[in-house]
Amino acid sequence: MKLYVIDKKNSGKVFLRTVAPNRHALAQKLGAKVFKANGMTYYVSDVVAEKGSDNTAIGMLVGGVIGALGGGPGVAAGGFIGALLGKEQDKKEEAEVAEFNRSIV
């Protein structure tokens, strides 16, 4: 999961170098509900979470590479197992993102 605010100067994303399960925990980590990023002042309530990566594709690739040791069937089986594990990780991360974005300070 990646946390960011919308840059007040150019409307781009400014990613934070910290993670937290919710906005309250983020405020505790930062030591305040107000913080500065790129010279601008933001509130913890301005922070948004998004998924960090596509774990399904990565899991499928890694599983396929590992499965290559077993030939064609190993690649297929490894890719399938990797995709399943990656998909579960994606679901978990989506739930964490949703929890953060619903949280209040």
C-alpha cells in the first residue's frame, strides 16, 4: 500500500515515505495531524491510499520461473499456484487500502 497527497501546485501525487493502517495511526507516526510535503502544508485527512503493486502478475511470474525446473507442466502448475497466492495478497492489500481510505483522524 502506498500513501499520497495531491500536490497543491501541480495536482500530481506526492507519495509519503511511511505507511500506516489508518489515518489515526498515521497522525501518531507523524506526531501531528498537520505535516509538510514538498514545502506545502497538508492534513492527515488529505492522505489517500492506493495499491502498491499487482501481486497476482508477480506471483504468476515467480511461480512460472520456479516451475520451469519441472518442465512445461511445472511452469503451468507454478504459474497457477503463484497466481492464486498473488491474488490472495491483492485481496488483502485492497482491503487495507479500503480500510485506510474509510478511516478518520
